[in-house]
Amino acid sequence: MNGNTKLNELAKLIRYYSLVSTTEAGSGHPSSSLSAADLMAGLMFGGAFRFDPDHPEHPNNDRLIFSKGHASPLFYSLWAAAGKVTEQELMTLRKFGSPLEGHPTTAFRYTEASTGSLGQGLAIGLGMALNAKFIDKLPYRTYVLLGDSEMSEGSQWEAMEIAAYYRLDNLTGIIDVNRLGQRGETMYGHDLSVYEKRVSSFGWETIVIDGHSMTEILGAYEKAFSTEGRPVMIIARTVKGKGVSFIEDENGWHGRALKKEELGRALEELGQVDTSIRGEIRRPDDLQPEKQEPRKLAEISYTAESPVATRRAYGNALARIFPRFQDMVVLDAEVSNSTFSEIFKEKYPDRFFEMFIAEQNMVGAALGLSRRGKIPFVSTFAAFLTRAFDQIRMAQYSDANIKFCGSHAGVSIGEDGSSQMGLEDIAMFRALLGSVVLYPSDAVSTEKLVEDAARRQGIVYIRTTRGSTPVIYERDEKFPVGGSKVLRESDEDTVAVIGAGITLHEALAAYEELKSQGIFIRVIDLYSIKPLDRKTLKQAAKVTKAMITVEDHFAEGGIGEAVRSEMADVDIPIHSLAVRKMPKSGKPNELLDYEEISKDAIVRKARELSQGG
Amino acid sequence: MNGNTKLNELAKLIRYYSLVSTTEAGSGHPSSSLSAADLMAGLMFGGAFRFDPDHPEHPNNDRLIFSKGHASPLFYSLWAAAGKVTEQELMTLRKFGSPLEGHPTTAFRYTEASTGSLGQGLAIGLGMALNAKFIDKLPYRTYVLLGDSEMSEGSQWEAMEIAAYYRLDNLTGIIDVNRLGQRGETMYGHDLSVYEKRVSSFGWETIVIDGHSMTEILGAYEKAFSTEGRPVMIIARTVKGKGVSFIEDENGWHGRALKKEELGRALEELGQVDTSIRGEIRRPDDLQPEKQEPRKLAEISYTAESPVATRRAYGNALARIFPRFQDMVVLDAEVSNSTFSEIFKEKYPDRFFEMFIAEQNMVGAALGLSRRGKIPFVSTFAAFLTRAFDQIRMAQYSDANIKFCGSHAGVSIGEDGSSQMGLEDIAMFRALLGSVVLYPSDAVSTEKLVEDAARRQGIVYIRTTRGSTPVIYERDEKFPVGGSKVLRESDEDTVAVIGAGITLHEALAAYEELKSQGIFIRVIDLYSIKPLDRKTLKQAAKVTKAMITVEDHFAEGGIGEAVRSEMADVDIPIHSLAVRKMPKSGKPNELLDYEEISKDAIVRKARELSQGG
């Protein structure tokens, strides 16, 4: 019993810390933290969890993710009980500049990935577990603390399904079933059988416990540890606000810090708290993943004679560069024969993971992989990446290193129609801090940019085209991010036409037709939309009297607006051709004309601008 | 047996139509259509489905949604077999200008809602079923055809869970378990027990059948019809490509139309097809929902003495305007005490639906409600609307009439930190065809704009602020969409400052400080971001030497870029203050200063621009 006594004392200390820190902050989620205090104290200090707090990056550390990110006071308090955060630091909770933010972010050294948008933690954990089992081949385990309310998020069931499919027995979820959501009881209250039946039907081992019995808690972790072949879900009956009688199981206490007077009463109830005790965390075995030596890259081999779809070049590139970037992992959502990630899959099947039609989980898993040092390349149709915008949004707050590829960009995909057309993806990916947004127009530039993406840190988005387009660059051409290519220029250029992807080729065709009419345009391939080549555009603005941007994308948030933002202080009119009409089925060329982003539309606009004042 | 014989003949005719139309189109998904032909023929012509094809809008029609939208050839062929589409029209499949698009859109009169992005149909059906049961109180039933691959989308499980919660026994799903996805076998192949166990655990009645036995099919619909208290899922074992031996159950035929020679062989196998037969559809009872007479609105009552958060004004507005707009339905995702939709809930509980933490389903349900003539108002944190971007994207292709409210906009929410901050929502909602994007700065304008949103057709987005802000408008002020308010102006204005929401108040404070320094700025409240008041901005550009936009939103795709797009042909420099640094926890004012979108930042920028050439 002695072990449990110490653990219960640690849990009490953690409760104390959760309460005082939120009262000091004047906000936060103490009741959501209190319900899981025993579960977490038992995990971290009861021998199950193996972690070296002085080396949080150790590759064989177990991983703990708070999917219920609002229980951040609990998270920080755990580490304080481990002796790695002082009480003084705890009192900086939620203050400007403190690493102890309202929801855990990677500013805090023990946060595995920033959370706070519910229902995302299990996918992140899945990514880390995939890494342990199939890539690093290390025995570390991943634990994810889940709230009951957030189990209504479909993303959790995606993660559950796919974790079972991959037999991730190194992944353990813990549902803190405390009955109360933000504004009242959850759908199932304390009926644990509902969770048990569902989770079980998704192929997980389930262990139902009293979430405040340290004996049952420790037993559950032990059983989870020894379960083979399937992931494990511990389903714990808990009480929101456990430890403070006037909060316990009461509605109205979600996201509510105790006032000073209330805190006084709460601490009286907690009783004597020994703030000097500290918990020991078991250390992991000092195992390292095998590292492969990077090898030389094969040459690119495209010829101007054979048009190639940039989506195909993406697949080729993945396969070509892997020997140099052996931390790469490729994920796809059931469309690998369309995105051509299958080319990589065929060559390196051990590093390809089918993620099925579940894009949210795919992105969350990519975040988990990225946090464990891998370089995930994530692909599906550009339109379907919108399915995971919240996960993509959250990744930017986790210092993520994820490369996204959205294929089937624009109306030019043709007959499949609007549901399959990516028309807002440039806007979506531009609106992420520090993202890189690339839109290569040919196979050579695609290969080079995919390689650059692997080389650089951060979120990169590459947009690819469905149809084949001419190879227009030599294989030793360089494509610096933030650069552009001036493909046609002269001193007589009246208008600069800025295109990318499919419209770059429309612009080149327009050039020929205009030239035959005695009108010269500068044609710029804006393969790097963010960051954007301001210098080249400013140079063009010195010579020409107007600019036209042309994009197979909606008018808002895309190339046109990106160019205008960059050229805000330059005195030149900028006209944007973009998709402004309801898209529909049709042949690619018909649709480009209909949306007035085709060669003919460019010619018309350029003529109009050339003739104007 | 006679009935079944006719049905089987109709199914054969439908197969014929699916094959010839896709071969004519040169693309499309015949194999995915063939697997469900018997299921759909049995539904539509076997007596279960009640629909008046001459009055597709009849409020008591049953509803059929193809969640597996790529089976559109089947969908159109069904209606051809009903005599409502000619074979000639079928041959226009996927052609530019034809209502028979690659995936069903509302351009085709029998499409309930545009689909094609998988995993969205069940939520749309849920919305229609909610309408039938709780609002229109009509006995019509909603049927959703589902693919097996798309069952991995978490959104389907959100819909399943919430349909069971609301005991929607008027909702029937049919899973076409044909084993093969896009690039190979699904996770479970033909193991129907997996689907059965999971669906059952989510509270649905399950009926497992042979999807090619007309007897079993009809029996399933009959059983579904008589099931009470829970929704029903028919789980049908089918064969992809059923009816054409060389396609049946073969990989590699997804999304692949038969070539002419292959079609010839396929038609030979089908045998004699009587293209003159037509199926009868049972008619619905001619019942109408009760219509309430619109009643007069109460007056707005805010005073300049009491600041009010615009999020609270949103809730007040919903409750105030409902008597006039009695087709309103309010949906929220577990945060009604934060978005203040709870104010409506308290007054009109029958028209409020808690949608729990499942935003994707909430938006899909809203689309379903909108298609049935209701006016859904959908709210959650602005940041969490990104969870449903794919559903929002698809809604624009369905002529949707949905009003979205995103609360907790920007860094000014304070201590909760980045995960809760809406910083990309303006960009997201701008990138939808024909959307209206509104960002009221005070309670009066919020109320007026919510009322306008209810009055107009289409997708409207209203962004609200967490903190209380001063009431700055009189209650009889008008706020036309596409307008703006010039709050401070003079002939000596050197700089125009364009703000909205929280930054409008920062701009007003900056005005005072600058005035005391002898610098005059024009202050414009851009409450209508899309459409945007070009006229007023052009007018300001005549007087001032520069413009500053200031927004609590990322720089990309927001107010700054919207203004620049509208002012593309006006010669004035436009500087944008926006969120450009990693957001974090802190007090609202600290964060506004840190991100340089505060009063002080505006003052600095205005001084700099006033003094420059």
C-alpha cells in the first residue's frame, strides 16, 4: 500500500497545483484537471511511464499527449510534481510570455504537440505509435489522455479505426469519463458501457475502471502494457472537480477558476499538502533508432518531348529523393493512384502508410510523425485537404515539419466537377504562419521543389495538376523558394502576366498569340506563391504598365491577392483572372475558357490593358 | 414474384443506362454504380420510397441522398428509369453545360444536395430527418446511400452518433459494401460483421442483407420503415461492377468507364434490355408543414453606457428575430454558453439543436435543413469552424442558405491561447462563391446584420468578439451589406484607418490620441468585408495619402487583402496591420500590442505615414 499512498499524495499535490495556478491566473480549467489527476499521477509516477525529463527528446521516451488540452493545469502540475517546474513557474500560467499557456503548446518543453482543439490527440498519438512500431522500431509507448465530450469528434473514430488496422498495441488511450461537458451533461453521462461497446467494436482492447482508485489505475496500465496485437483504451469513471466537494460533479464549473475565497475552502478540504514531495519517473532504456546514411540522389530525367503531369512528377520525386532523406514517411488518403504517391509506395512500401479516406487522422498522424523527427509527405486531392483544416491549423502551433501535396488543383481537372476541384487551397495554406506555398508548372520544377521541401523545416504545400503539361525547364535549373522564373521578357513588354501551374502554360500560349499581334508580354512563372518574389515583380512593374495574375483558384486569398499584398507600395494596376463563376463538369479547356483563365482570356485582357492609357 | 421480376428488369435497365452514359462520357464510375443498382431500384420502385417527381420540392417527399456521390450515373439512371430523364439527356453526362455533372449537383432537379466529397451524406440526411421529425413534423423519410470506403470518414460516425441521440427513426442509411475502394480492398472487404458491430454499437438498428437479392432488399426497406426509436442501417453485401462479369469484384475498375469494345461485351452479358419500361414511384401523402405567421420584431435596446460583447448581441439577435423568421433553426457545437446561442435556446428550445463537439456533422446537418427550406444559424468558435471547411466548401455547391457565426475571433480572446483563436476564418469564408462576410463592431450592428442574414439567401458568415465593446451606434442606424461606416472624417484626414470588430475600437482610440497630436485620420468601420464598400474607400483615397487596414486575423486572405483587391485600380498605398507573430496566451491588450494591431500600433503607423512623402 505504501506505493499507492505516495501516489495518492502526489495526486493531491497535483490537485493543489492545478487549483492554485488557475486561481492565480484568474482563468483556466481546474475541474477538468482534477478529474484526471489520479489517472495521470498513476501513469507518470506509478512505473508505467518511462521518460527522461532531462532529455525530453530522447527517441525512446514514452509519449504523453493531452488530447483534452484544456486540462493544461494538470499537465504542468504533473511536471511540477516531477520536479521539473517550480511552483513559482506554475504561477505564471496563462501570463503573457510564459511557456505555460492556456492550452499546452510546444513553448513548454514537455508538450509533445500543441492541443486545445478537441478530438485531435489520438491521431497525433497514432502517428507517434506508427513511428515506434514501424520506423524507429523502438519499444516506447504513446499515451493519450482523452475527454469524454471530445469523443463525439469523428476524428477520434478515424484514429481508433486506423490504429486498430495497424495493430498499434503500443498506443494507449485513457478516457476521462467525468460526465460533464462544457454546458451540461455529455450524451452518455456516466454510462461507461456505451464507450466500452463502441471502442471495442472498433477493435481496441478496453479496460473499464474507477478513475479514482489508484489500485485499479495501476492495474489498467499494467494490463495495457501486456496487451498485444491491439491498441488499448482505458475507460475511467471519474468525477469532474474530484477533490473539492462543492465542485465535484457539479454543472457550471467548466473552464472556471476558483476565486480566492473558494480556493481557501478547497485547500482546506484537500488538507495537508506536502509540497516538497516529488515523483520519480522510470527511465527508458537507452535505445536509439537505426540511422541510415543519406545517399546520393539519382538524376532527374524528363525531356521536353514528353509532357508529364506535375502530380506524376510529385510521385517520381518522392521515390527519387528518399535515399537522401531517409526520415521521410509518405501518407495518402486512398487516392495514391491519383496523387501518384503510389510511385513511392511501390519502391519503398515500408515507408508508405495508407491512411484510408480519413484526412483528419492523416494530418494528425503526420504531426505526430513530424514531432518524432520524421518528414511526413501527406497527399490527397487539394479539395480534400480542406477536410483537415483544423488539424493543419493546429500543426502550425506545434513547430510542425509536414509537407502537403494537394493534387487535382482547379477547374482544369475537368469532368469530375466541383466537388473534386481544389479552388481554395492556396488561400488555406497561405493563412498559416510561416508556411511555404509552391505551385510548380512542370515536372522538373516539381521535382526540385519536392526536394527543397524535404530539405527545409516547416509546413510546405505543393499544389499539383491533374493533366499532363509540357516540360519547360532544363534539369539543372534551380528553383529557390521565394523565387520565380521570367520565361518571356523584352524591353517592349506592356503587360506582365503572372501564372502558375496550369495557367503558366496558358500564359505561354497567350504570349505566342499576342506576339503575332505585335504585343509583348512578360511571362512570369510564380512557382513560389509564399514567399513571393517581390524583386522580380517590382522589376517587371518598372517596364510594364499593368500586371495580370491568372490562377486556377478562387479570387480570394490566392495568387492575385498574394501579389497585391507584396506589391502594396508599387504603383501599378494589377488585374486578377481567377475562378469567379460556379464551376462545373466539362472538358478542361472548356472550363478554363468559361472561367476566363485560359489563353484566350489572357490574350483579351492583355490586349485591353495594352491599348488602355 | 412478378413484382420482383419488374424490379430486376428495372435494375437491368439502370445498369444499361449507367454503362452507356459513362462510356459516352469517356469517364465516370460505372462499377460503383452497378454495385448499388438493385438496392436503389428496390428502394425507388419497390414501394418504400414516396416521391412526386413532378414536384420535387413537395415538403412530404421522401429524400434520397447519394453520399457516395461518384455513383452519379446510377443516380441519373434511376430517374431515367422513372421516366424523368431521357436517354438522350443521359448521354450528356459530364458534358459542359449538362445538369448531369460528374458528381451530383443541385443543377439536376432531383439532387437533394451536391455530394462527391465522401463521408458527408449522412449528416445532410440527418438534417433532413431532424426537420421531418422536429420541425415540419411530417412523416417523410430520408435515405442515404453510403459507400463502404467512405465509412472511414469520422464525419459518418458523428452523424451516426447524433442521429441515434435524436432517435431519428425516419433516417435510413444503406451501405453498399462492395469490398473495393479506389485503389484496392477496403479495410474490411466483405466482412459485414465489422460494420454491423460498429453501427450497432452507435445505437442504430442494423439489417444485413445480400445487396443483389431483391427479396432481401425489399424486406430490409420494410423492416426499416417499421423500426421505431432508432435510425436504421441496411448493410448490403454487394459486388462492385455487378452485372458485368469481367468487372465484377475486380480491382482496377474504380472510376473507369468502359471503352466501346468493352461496352459491347458488357451489353451482351446484360442481355435483352427493354428500354421502354418505366418504374412507378409511390406518391407521398399531400401533407404540408404548419406555417407560422411572421410576427413583428421587438426593438433593439442597447445603450451607449453599457458595453456588450458582440457574441452576446448575436445570441440576443437570434432570440429577437425569430418571431419574424420562423424558419430559423439554431445549431451549436457544445459551446452555446460561449457563443451565446444559449439565449435563443432558452427562449425557443424546440428550435435549438445541440450538435455536440462534432462540427462537421453540424454543418452537414445545416445543409440538410437549408435544403428543406429552413434557415440554419450555426455557431461555434471561429477557430473550430475550420474543422468543417470541407462541409462548408461543399455547401457552396448546393445553393445553401446557411448563416455561420464564429465567436472568439482573434488574439483578443486572451489567455486561452492560440488553439482557441480564430485567425484564418475571414480567409476561409471569403473563399466561397457568393458568400457574405460580416464583422460587426458593436451590439447594434450585430443585431442588424444577424437580421439581414436571416432575410437574405445564401451563405453568410458573422464574426463575433469575446470581450465587451462599447455600443457606438444608434438603434435606428442601418447597416446595408456591402456598406461601411465612416465614423471619423474631415478634410484634413491624412490617413484612412479601416478596422472591424475589436480593431475598430482600437482605431477610434487611436483617432483621439492622434487628434491630440494634430494628426487627423479617417476611421472606417468595415463591418461588411464581402461584399466590400469600394465607393467609400475610393472616396477616402481621394482625400488621404495612405490607408491602413487593421485586423485581428492573419495577414493572408483577410481584410487587408480584401481591401487591396477592391482597390486594385486606385493609386494609394495600403498598409496592413494584422497578426504576423506566433500568437500566445496573455491579456487581450497585451496581445493586441504584441501583434501590433492595437491603438498604439495604429498611432505609430499613422504618424509614420502622415510624415512620409
